[in-house]
Amino acid sequence: MATIDGRIVGTWRLKSTKGHDDAGKIVSPPYGPIPMGLVVFAADGRMMAVLCDGRAALPPNEPRQFMSYAGNYTFDGETLSTRVDASSDASRIGGDQVRSVRFKNGDLVLAPPRRLYAGIMQHQELVWEQLV
């Protein structure tokens, strides 16, 4: 079993999100203007996450953004990698979700690799506050 940097262990609530394109222009925030989410990292190397757009009602024809996944993870202090074995998005099962990690003012900041979303290459950051 891989060694896990214990700073990540616990339950974290999504505090804020942001995104920008390759030119640095701000894009719509991941999971909408009221993002909601929880992620749990257990000391035994197991994790689960659920994220969604927390608005009670969405504009017409706008789908609700939602993602959940779980799996075994490793964290070396800078990079979080999860081997996904369950997900709301079947294409993620069996793959690795990799995030760069930093800690800022007690918060956990996760940044996935640059990705195409809504036709725009995006850089995203999700900021989490520790609950337990």
C-alpha cells in the first residue's frame, strides 16, 4: 500500500470554484454559480466525491452539472491520483483522475488537468474547506 500524505485525510466541503481559458479569460465556474460538493479521503487510501450545481432551479434547457466518483487514491503531497472504480460517468470507470494539489489558508485546492468543456479549453480550480 502506498504511503499517503495525511494532510488530505478527512471530509471536505466544496467552498468555491473558478475557471479560465488558455488566454486567462474567466469562464463560467465549474458546477455553476452555487457549487456544492463533498469529498472524503480515508486514511486507508479510499475516497469518494460528489459535486453538483447547487441552484434550486436552472434556466430553461440548461442541464444540471453533476459528478460523483469513488476509488483508491494516492497522494504524495503534490499530486492526487484516484483509480476510479465507481462513477456517475461510466467513461471514468477504470481510469485515473489526477489533480495537482496545494494548501492555501487551511483550504485544499485541487486543479484537474486542462480540459475541453463547453467547447472551450479550460483550467479549473476547486477549493475545499475541511469539515472533519
